[in-house]
Amino acid sequence: MKVPRDVSGTDLAETLCRRWRYTKVHQVGSHIILETAEPAHQRIAIPDHHPLRLGTLISILTVAQHKGVTRDALLASL
């Protein structure tokens, strides 16, 4: 599946919280900090930019695969 080029940081953070059980811990400047405890503790910093740069989005999706989901499943939920 192709990576969308118009995803904002806010939309990505909301999707990860709603669908993949991340919780918003806080926001430092323009970065949203998300955290999960399942299956192990992990934190992700997502820039609150619109749109996210392609490399940044791919990197965040790679880290989010820690939850045991495929990249295509994550992209489909956006």
C-alpha cells in the first residue's frame, strides 16, 4: 500500500491512540508524546506538523509495528 503524503501529526497521533491503544502523555513544543505498555513499554514522539514528511511518517510507522501489526494495517487505519 502506498504511503499517503497528506497525513498530519495530529491525525496520526489520534489514530494511534484510538485504534492501537497508545495514550497521549504530553506535548512538548510541537511534538506529541505517545506511550504504550502493551506488549512492552514504548514511547513515540510525533511532530505536530501538517503534512508530516514522508521519511518521518515511515519511521513512525516502523516503530509502531512494535504492537504486532503490519505496516499496511497501520496505513489502512489512516
